[in-house]
Amino acid sequence: MAMLACCLDEDAKAQLRVSRAIEREIEAWKRDSSREFKLLLLGTGEAGKSTFIKQMRIIHGQGYSDKDRAEFSSLVYRNIFHGMQILIEAMAALKIAYADAGNKRFESVVKAVDREEATEITAEQKTALQGLWSDSGVQKCFERRNEFQISDSAKYYFDSLDRISEAGYIPTVDDVLRVRVPTTGIVEYTFQMRKEVIFRMVDVGGQRSERRKWIHCFEGVKAIIFLCAINEYNQVLFEDVNQNRMRESLALFENIISYPFFQESSVILFLNKTDLFLEKIMKSHLADYFPAYQGPKADPETAKQFIMQLFLSVNPDPENKRIFSHFTQATDTENIKKVFQDVREHVLEENLKDYNLM
């Protein structure tokens, strides 16, 4: 090749240099592409996808500094005021009276707050929030929360009002993990789990109105992580009060794993929010919402296995396509760390063999 280059005129030599440069660029691009591992997070709204992304930032990224966490304070305030405003509306809708009639005076304080503009919790607002939350009538209303739409984090924040209402409040990592902000559009987070591999995790909004945007994320997906909040077995959709949330999640999962785009993609199922499920299943019988369930009441393990089988049963090709399922609690960092390690070992590394990275 060197002797041939010597025989070329200057124009030919220049073309050869350009050609070789292009080849080097192509090879570099191929190497970079093989290093990136695209994971697509899917599921219905409030399944815990955004919380999972936050956990990846904590476990495999830069985490959350004091400055980062301080930026979440206004979102925490919004979640608190929104949650209590919803409870006040539900009290009226369900015709539940306050145990202490005097607590009704606190309604006006909470209703007056524009939650989108909340930047603090004043002493008066704290008194009102705690007065309402401590009322047994409000607690009775909260026990019926499957009949209306309220964030799963509401109780956590209400129970922490003393701390959160302090001057100079900076959210803890747990506070940040529990902040509820509906995902709109597409959010990507890139992190490196080992020297030669980059993971790009894509989170898309789970509400029905957001799902039409998913098609733009389907190319080059190595693994789908589908999240279902199993505590929602007795709840209905925000968008459709006639549709059970878990049935919606099951139908969506069945559609996704049947897409031609994902025939070569690994499928990982996270049955999420087990902590909330364990609390709920002791009071609300699964068979009342899923009549096919023949297990006993207040039996968390039997109920969990039934739900898992519901999802595994919709696999269109069980002989050739394995679904890796895990029970998760997305707000528990140690749980997610262990689960994601298992996912990597059992599924993700199988894909990496294609690039001789194992």
C-alpha cells in the first residue's frame, strides 16, 4: 500500500488521505455505538419510572448535592399543598365529616394557596395542614384513597411536616425520590456502569396522551424495563375512571412485548411499590378487583405471585422470549441497587456478548 501511495499524484494522495480518515471515523463511530446500551423505561403513569431514573443517578451517577436537593424544595411544597387540596375535595365528594368540626376552618387556609407558586410553608399553613391531617375524619377519607386520585407520597410528606416546614429546609434524598412530577415528553439519563459500557436510560411519560411519543424511542433498544405499580390493583386511571389501573398496565405490557421493534430486545418486568402493596393488601381483597384470584385474603405473597403470573401469561412466545421479573420498591436505594445488578447479570450482559465486551 505504501509503494502504491508513492506512485500516486498529489490529488490522488489527498483523496486517499480523506478516504482513510473517513474509514477511521467510521470505525470510531462503530466502537462508540457498541459501547452504548439503550434501556427503555415504559409503563403507565405513576408506575415509578422517574423514581427509578433518580435511583440510577444516586447509584451510578453523581447523586444529589445539597444544591441539587435544594432545587426540589418548591416541588415538595407543591406536592404537599396539592395532596391536601385533593383530600379536602374528597371529603366533600365522599360526604365525610370532620371528627372535630373546628378543623373545617383550616380548609380556607389550604385552599388559598396557589400550589404552583408555593415557596415555603408558613406557620399558619403548617398549623392548618397538621390540623387537617390529624383529624380522624380526614384519615378515614385517606383510607378510601383508591376512590380518588392522590399521590402515593402524600402520607410520607404529611407525616414529615415538622421537618419540611422548618426555615432553610433542604430536601433529603428520600424527599427527592418521592417528589411527584408527571413526565412529559422524553427524558434521558446516561451513566457508566463499567469502563467500556455506557448505559442510556430513556424515560417517557406514561399517561395515555404521552404514549404517542414512544415510537420515537424504539430504535436501537437493547432492553425494555416495564414498571407496574402493583398497589394500584384497586385504583382507576386519572384519564379514565372506568378503567382499572393494573388492567391498563397489563394491556399495555401485552402490546409492548408484541411489538416487532422489540423482538430482539430483552424484557425486564418490575412489579413496583411492594411496600405500598403490602400495606394495602391487608385491608383490600385482590379478588374484589380480579375475580380470578382464588387465594386467601391478606396474603401478600400469594397475591404477588398471582399478579406476576398475570403479566407472564401474556408473553406471546414463552419458549423463545424470557421475561425477567422482579418485585421492587423504587424508593429503596438498596433494593434497586440489588435488583439492577441482577438485571445486568441475567439479561444485559447477554446483549453485551454481541459486542465482545464480556
